Amino acid sequence: ATSALRNSMYLSRMLTEIIPIEDLLADGAEYRDGHDKALAITWSLSAIVSTISSSTLIWMIVRSPQRLTTTQHRILFGMAIGDILFSLSAATFRAMVPSDMDYLVWNAQGNQTTCNVMGFMSGVSVVMSLLYSCSLNIYSLAIVKYNKTDYYIRNKMEPFLHGVPIASALTGGFAMLATQGYNSEFGGGCLAPVYDPPHCIGIEDGQVREGFKIPCGRGRDGPSAIIFHGVFFLLFVGSPLTIGETLWMMYRHVSRQERRMGRYGEGALNHSAPQENNILQLQLL
């Protein structure tokens, strides 16, 4: 069914012919009620488990003796909030996807407003979580390699460790929302910068096909695609590079310290005693 649907889509794109409703329903029914249904249930159940896990982490943080008094706990708290937002948007069993996609997406019962909410939550939370991961690595690097004090980290670094993830996530989220950049897609999400489903093939942008509610080509006239690809680059190129580089720097520093200690004994590291205390603090939740 999936192959038949894709073949119909490709052929219609080449011929710029409108796919009849009967063909859309016939090609999408088996895929929707089989593979997509299983994927949606598995995805949503996993999201529920993730929500419970992140909520447990927050509970452990607020119940610990340090609570939110340490930089590390506050960063972990931000990461957990981001994960909860994403998990909640994914735990809806596709019910927030616009009903226009019900011929292809299982349990699609929403509208464009619910798709905007789902897309906003997903987009903001993904950016927030990944950038908070970068913040955690930068915080660890400041302690392990540069031996920064708690006072320096809290007053000089922490505003940026929180501000960059939150500001970047909200800026990108509202920019996509303002440019109509949250649209339903083949996979059942709402992160497509342009609304271009199979039933819109052969339909001019801005027109609403009979029997549907959302105009075809929604978001194509604005800069949503540029914003989307910019955020994509930030997430899947910038973040991995930042995380990988900080991990490599910490690994090299610790390796050098171990070699120095092996050659000259523990006395060679006496000047790093404050750093050892910071590392111990880093290991405590």
C-alpha cells in the first residue's frame, strides 16, 4: 500500500494531475490502519514513558538536599522540562493532526489550530532540550578543564547556559508560528514548513480542495522553510559539534592528568585540588 501510494504521488507530480479522492482513500487505508497505526501507538506509549521518566528526574531534584540551589540541578531541570514538552506533544496518538490527513494518518481528528499547538510544542522542546545538553557539557568543561569556581559559573556563565536554550527555542518557535510554518506531514507530525500533502498535488497554492479545510501550499510564500532549515542546521550540526568538542576536550584533559599522576605521583596534581572538589560536586545530583 505504501509503494502504491508513493507511485501515485510521483506520477501525479510529473503529470500535475489531481489524485482522485477514491485513489487517495484506497492507497492510504491499508498503510494508515496498519503501519501508521502501529507506529503511532508505539510512539505515543514511548512518549508517555519519557514523560514519567523526566517527571521522576524533576521529583528527585526537588527532593534532594541541594534542590535547585546548584547550577547542575537547574540545567537538568531545564532539560527535563524540554523533554516533557516534547513527550506531551507526541503522546496524543496522532489525535492533534488535522482531520484533512485522515486518509493517510491514523486517528487524525484535529485542525490547523491543534497542529499549530503540536508543532510549537515539538519544535520549542527539541531546540530547548538539545541546547540544554550543550549547556550541561559547557558547564562540565568549565569545571573539569578550566577549574572555574561556583561563583564564577553562577554569575558569569549560568545566565547564558539558560538564556541561549530558552531564547533560541522561543524565537524559532514563534517565528515558525508567525510564518505559518507548522503544517501536517506524511509521518503524522506538524513540523512541515510547507503544507503539501498528496491531496494537494495539482491544486494551486492558496486553494482549498473540496472536502478539505486547509489551503494547499500553506507556508510556501513566507520564510518558514528558511527558518526551518536554519533551526535544523543549529540542531543537527551545531549541537553535535559542540557536544563532541566539549567531550573531547574533557577527555584529553583528564587523560593528561592521569598520565602526569602516573609519572610523578599524586603530588603533581596538588595544584588541582580545587578542581577535584568541583568534579566531586559535578558527580552529585
